Amino acid sequence: MATQPTDRPVTPLRQRMLDDMAMRAMGARTQHDYVRHVRAFAAFLRRSPDTATAEDVRRFQLHQREYGVSESTINGAVSALRFLFDVTLERPDLSRRLVLAHRPRKLPDVLSVDEVAKLLEAAPGIKYRAALGVAYGAGLRVSEVAHLKADDIDSKRMLTRSISVRGSASPRSFTHGGRQ
């Protein structure tokens, strides 16, 4: 993503931050987002961020919470400001003051027996019905179902072997796939 040319002059602080990000080969989108978050912090302060105090950082994060800013946006701002304070300004004392916002964990919906039956009946063919049944019954991801082979299913012990696409300590795992 290329940055858009503007008529506004780039401040020395912004240029230094851009140079620091370029030296670290940060992506264009990340650079754009970091500059946007630092610009929002500067607008909140109504002065340059290099004059910020620990109390300013605290007030900015309280301001974000009070105005209902999402956890992901707050965490993006934390990353951008940590980079600014740690790398560009060499002010780790301010970086340590930043607090990540924790998202509440949402439990997945559990379907009733009737809902699972309707889901399986809605599948357009036996192949899809089998894939949906294995995926739901064994709790597999789509990529894991796509990589399943006939040898991965042990119908005698009602187990499926899943070779995880995501990294884990043990990429091969056995999952109980039927009722006990």
C-alpha cells in the first residue's frame, strides 16, 4: 500500500518514526496504522507526542475507554505508541504505562441435536454430509477436514487423526468422533 502524497510537511518526529519503521521492514499498512494512531494521540494531547507524560498516556487510554473504542483499536494504538516511545523516542518509561485491552472470551454456540440433524440434512450430497459430520463431531477446523484421508479415521475406536495445520507441540492428535 503506497502512502498518499499530501501537501502537509512531514514533521521531524514523524519522519524519524517512518525511518525507524522502514529500517525494521515494517509493512506499508502497519506504518500507515501506526502513524494514524500516533496522530490520534497527538490530537488528543493538542501537542507533539514527544512531550507526553505518564499522566498523558493514562488520560489517553481512559479517554479511549470512555468513548467506547474497541479493544482491537486500543491494542493497535498500544502497539503504535510502544513503538514510538521505545524505538523512536527512546522513552521506555512511557511505554511501560500502556495497558492492553483484553477482549472477553466468547464461548462458541453449541447446537442442539435437532439443529445438527437439520445442518447435516441441508448438505447437498453425501460427501458434504460426511465432511460436516466429521468436522462438527470431532471439532475440526475446515483446513483439518480438507486434509483428512481415509486412513485418518479409525471407525473401530471412533477416533479421527488430525494433522494440525496450525503449529502446536504435537501436530498429530486423536479426537473422539462419536458418542460414548
